Amino acid sequence: MKLKNISPLGALDVPLLHAIVEADEVIDVTPEQAHTLLQQPANFEPADKAAKTVAADLAAEQDEAGASTPDPANEDATDPASGAGEEGEGQ
């Protein structure tokens, strides 16, 4: 499976691979490594059909996670807390 380093930073030290991946370099990785590295879409892109399949699977997983029920603890997170007024009020 092949991935390409597209990082705007250029060469990347990738501990997962125990290697430095040069800018625009195409590397061979295992499916597990591809799954991890493709979670960094600003740094790596698929460079063959197998890697594109992994990327599509990741996108589907993220879509499913985003479609889940919102956390009720975060509901109304944009509303001010009850009793919170202007700064200095009540002091």
C-alpha cells in the first residue's frame, strides 16, 4: 500500500515508521500504518487504489461518528450560564 507525504512542512519524522519521509516521497506501508497515517490528511494522501480504499473507509467512519447523537452535556454550550451577567455585575 502506498502513501505520499504532502505535508506543507516538507520532510516528516514519522516514529510509526522509524523513518524520515521526505517531501513528496511515496512510501510503502502496511494497512495498519496506512489507517493511522491517513488520519492526518494534511500530511499524507493515498497513492494507490488500496490506500484510497482505506481513506474512504476512514471518511465513512468519521461520517458515522459525526452523525451520532450530540452529547447532552454540551447541549446549550453556546448559551451563557445561568446567573452569568455582565462582568462586575453583582460585585
